[in-house]
Amino acid sequence: MRALSAIVTALCVLSASTARSQVRPKPEVIAGQIRLKPGVIAGHRVHHAEIRNYAYCEIVPFLGKPPKLVAQVYNTSALGDYCPLDKMKAIDATKLAEELGADSVYLNPAPQSASRYWVMDELWDYNTGETVDFHGVKATWTASMSPTLIKTMAAGSYTPAEINRESKYIYSEGGKVFLLRGPEGKTWVMQSYTTEVDKHLTLVKLPQLGSKLKLPNGYKFEVVTLTKDLTIDPRRANGVVHIIRDDLHNAYEGCGFDLSCDYIP
């Protein structure tokens, strides 16, 4: 399967819910040299205290048999995980799917020569699971979701959507946040940027992003320097996350829809 583009964890563009298992499903998936046991491990979580401009990737096997396929999301944002660019580029999604006994494998970012970077300062991801070394890319299980969701979320830009996720992001006082202001007064805060479309995009260049985006009517890009910490915690809204991505594939999370954000920047 051709690798699709999006941050599953936080980068999604379709109205749907992320299904999180409360126990490891059985039997475990065993094929080749990699054995997968996707699902929540009690007490496991990811916390990264200094994650701004941290490059990460995701490996997402589609396990099971149609029509009951489940996308199992493995993300490299945990302390001790890693995603060397050369190792990620070397992964053949088709061969990895065969090794895992999977229907297919989704790789993020796409193309694999690109990178994706977090923009918040501190991150928590609750209810995580095992850590697996995928041929030099070490990633932790963070969620399960519908493969249809993953395939659809890369299909368009500026399409508001919803997923479910138990996470918390902090953007620190004095730092810059990069916002999409949408129709009806809605605001989205950038959570990750990528070089998938603009190969030369960096954190330093984000304040000038507005001149590069092809914004629809009713949208504008804005840069704000925070005068106090901003916390986005979907657990305060029953895990509902409002998401959108721009035409350069950068991903944003909504504020002002519910109680997730402690204020609208």
C-alpha cells in the first residue's frame, strides 16, 4: 500500500472515533522476526517534557481480515524511541506487511524522505502499550483506529473533523503558536509541521507560513506569542479532538469547540 500522509496520533482529517483497547487483544500477531501485541498495557503512558521541534514518525500495520481490519498505531514520540531517517526510508511497506502478517502497512510521513515535527512544548499520551523495533525504527503502540479513517484523512485539506484521543499538550508561556482562524470563530492550534510538501519548511520559517498557504475563504493564518501557558487536554471533553490540516499537510487541533483548551489564544 502506498504510504499515506498524516499524523495519526494527532494528525487526522475525518470525523470519526479512535478505538482504544483496554486490554491486549489475543492472540498476539506473530510473523517473521517481529511479534506484535497491540493494545493498552495498564499504567503505561508517554510523557515528553521537551518535545518542541522533535521529529517523529509512525508505523501503522492494518491487522486482521477485511472487513474487520484494525489499524494499530505505533509512534516514535516516547523517550527512548527513535526514527532515524535512513532507517525509515529503508522500510518497504509491502515487505513489512508480509513480515507482520498484516493486510498492509501505513507509513507516516509520506514520502518517507520527509519529516514531521511536534510544535507543542510538552506532551502526554495516556493508555499506551508495547514498544517495538521495526528494523531500526523504535515505536510505541498508542492507538487503534479504522483503516478507512487513515485512508480518508489524507484526501483533503481544510476539512474539520473529529477523532477520540486521550492526550495532553502544553504550549509554554512566551512561545509562539501558529493558528488557523476559521469560519464561525473557530481556532486551530498547530500541533505538527512537516516537509512532505515544502521540503525546506522549518520551525524558524513557520511565522511566514501564511504567505505560502492557499487558504479557503473565511480562513486566516495567525502567529501569537503566548502570555501564559496554553493546555489542550481532550480528556476534559470526553476525549473528543477537533482536527484539521492545511494544504502543506501541517496538522492543527481545535480550541473553542469544547473544554479541551483552557483558553483560546
